[in-house]
Amino acid sequence: MNTAITSAEALRAGELLASRPLVRLVTEIDDNGPIPPRRLAATLPDLSTLQLRTASDTARAHDLVQLAPGAGLELTQSGFELADLYDAMARWARRHAIPAPVCDFSSRIRHVLGLLAPTFTGERADSSCPLDGGAGEAGLARLRVLLIQWLADNSQVTRGPEREPVA
């Protein structure tokens, strides 16, 4: 299996995965179960209608969520794995007070993805983020491996969603 990711793919994946509305949608469903039909706005009232629509459409296009008859919007296997990855990133960031001692979950995810994105492309695969050394860098390296594996298993995120052929 070739896990090399180009700079463009890394940028695209980093932007997608760091999207605050997407982080909120995936973690909400992971924490509380499927979102019933027509309850998305009430479930995530801090997001605008456009943000909700974009996050939902993007998550479906990248096979992170699906509409389940009778249940509503639920995570796919890829979505559950992403939620686990988000949790690991947030735990690491909280342990190291990154980006600040007190901040929200999605800010922690965005910051960790910002640290990792430049390190998993072919050009900078050996880069590391200077931290406190030791356990901090080891934890970040572990997250990097988990992220690369998740991206390799979910190539639809790096290459973009499949498009219907134009007739």
C-alpha cells in the first residue's frame, strides 16, 4: 500500500478535517448518536444554516456520515474512526495545553491538524514539531501515524469525493 500523500492532498485533507462545522457534526453524532431528520439545526444551534448544510453535504460526500431510515444522520465506519482520531488529538492537545490551557474541542483539533499537516507529505515527512521533547513529541508522532493511516484507509478524503460522470 502506498501511503505517500502529496502536498495538495495534505492541504485538502487538513482543511476538510479541521473544518469546525465538520468537527462539531462528527463529534456530536459520536457522543450522542444519530441526529433525527430535521433536527440538525436544533442539535447544533451554534452553526449557521449554511455551515450545517455544508458540513452535512461534505460529510456525506466523503463517506463520513449517512442517512439511516428512521434514525437520521449517523456516522459510517470511517466517521467513527475519525471521531476516535479527533478524541485522541484533543486528549493530546489538552494534556499539553495546546493551543491554550482553556479552549474548545474544535480549536484543539484544528491546532493539532495544523501541526501535523506539514509533516506527512513527501517533502517534509521527517519534520517534527518542536514541543517539550520526550512524551510530547512521541505523542504527536503517534497521532501523525494514526492520521496517516486513517488517510490511507480513507483516500476519498485526500482525493475528494467521487463525482458522477457528466453525460
